[in-house]
Amino acid sequence: MVPCPAALDLPHALIEWATMLIVTREGD
């Protein structure tokens, strides 16, 4: 794994979190 700057890591984490919420809602 290549370490990425916090400036890129934060948005990436938010995208994964938002995607998880969307998938959870659609799954329900």
C-alpha cells in the first residue's frame, strides 16, 4: 500500500463512507 497525503486520504474516506450509507439504504 502506498501512503497517501491526508489531503487525499480524507476525501477518499468520506467517499467510502457515503457509498456505504447509500448501499445500506438501498439494501434495506
